[in-house]
Amino acid sequence: MSSQLFWQLVVNGLSIGAIYVVVVFGLQVIVQTTGIVNFAHGQFYTIGAYAFWFTFVLVGINLGLSIILTLSIMILFSGLTYRLLFHYVTKKFGPGTPLSAKLLISAMASVGLMMVLARLIILNFGTAIKGIPSLFPQMLMIGSVRLSAERLAVILIGIFIALALYLFFYKTKLGRAMRAVSTDPLASVLVGVNSTLISLVSFVLGCTLAGAAGMVIAPVFALYPEMGTETIFMAFLVLVVGGLSSYKGAVAGGVMVGLVQSVGYYYLGIISNLYIFLAAMVFLSFRPGGIFGEVND
């Protein structure tokens, strides 16, 4: 393998991994704080990509405003979804409800939402493949290696989002409240934390992260209605490999899966995904809590 090919595969894998990490961060925020396992997360990822395509390509709004509008659409749509559906689902959760029961109840609701959103995406945007012109079409020379600027941009955006989330969770009052609810919901309520508001904010943040990931990757890959379904399966794989409650695990799992997928696809094609799933099953047989996580009830 030449050094050129090696570094191209590494950059491609890291860019894919960065998207998985952002999507998984969204899943973790929702699961840990609200107890909701959102199987419709992939549809929110798809909506983010199509919303960016609609504003930037179809309407022709400039890049900066398109980004703001896309994120605004995600915030409003996810907030409305929570208020109309998951607000009533979480009302069934008591202080003593185990995590496994919360996941099961919310999973049934989110599967129905997933099917509804998948149909709405097709009805509104059709089945034809759509694309967004590359925002960074240049190739960068690093030493003797030529690398894609847009792939490097995806990696940098992923790092920026991860750092921004760290600052939010550890340096802001709202972020610390969300961490407290995820650690001990009952104690948080007793000290005056508004758990209803925290659940809403957590769900909106998680879904907006999924939409942001779709928006970031939209200029790199083609847009089609099933794109979110494929991504969410890999994101759940990253989630269980890295650990349900570990953000470090999400980063490690995302990078690992992205690199393996990049190299595997080059040598084996689409069948490489099968080997990734088989390897994950073997891994989880010996460490069911993930790389950095612990087994949850």
C-alpha cells in the first residue's frame, strides 16, 4: 500500500468516524438524560441533510444563513416532536423505572415515528438522488500526499462539535443540570432541577446534533431517503462498542468503526460491513459494556 493511498484511507475513515461520533453524541444525550432510545434518530439525520439542500441549493440562500436555517428547523421540529410524542412517553417513567424498561417503552414509540418520518421524507423530497456542490473541492498537499479538503473539513468540524459539547456540559449551568439528571434523576428533582425542561432540551440537542451531522456530510455524499437508516445502524454499533454512557467510548468507537469501514470497503466492498457487525458481536461477548462503559440495568 502506497503512502498516498494509506493516508487517503485514514482521512476518509476519520471523516466517516467524525460523523458517527456526532450522531452517537446525540443518541447518548437523549438516552442518558431522558431514557429514550430514538430509532428515528436516522430520520433526523436525513432531515438535516435535506433541509440544508433545500435552503442552500433549491432556494439559493447563502451558506451562512442556510446553516442557521437548517439548525433552526432541526430545533423547532425536534422540539415539536418531543412535545407531541415523547413528552407523553416519558410521563410513564417513574423514579424507580429501570433503564431497560425505559428503553423498551420509548423504542416502540420511536419505531412508529421512524416509519412515519421515512414516509414523509419520500413524499416531500421524492426518491431521486440529490446532491450539493462541494464546499471545499480543493486538494491539499501535505508533504508528498494529496488529501481532500472537504474530508479534512468534516474532521475539523467533528472535533469542534466535540469540544463545544464538552464546554457546554462542564462549563454551563444547563449542561451541569443535564449531567446531574443523567446521573441521578430523583436527586436532581429534589434539589430543584426542572426535569421536564431538561428532558426537552436534551431531546432537542440530541436530534439537532443528528441533523447537524447530516448537514455536514451532505456536500460529501449523495442524498437519498434511506441515508439515515444506514447511518443509524452504524451509529448504534458505535454506541454499543464504545459504551452507552461513555463519551470517550463514542469517540473511540466512532474512529475505530470509521477506519475499519474505510479500509474494509476499499478491499472488500460493501460486504465489509458484515464483518464489522460480526467483529462487534464477538467484542461485545467479552465486554458487553463497551470500551469505556459499564453494563447498564
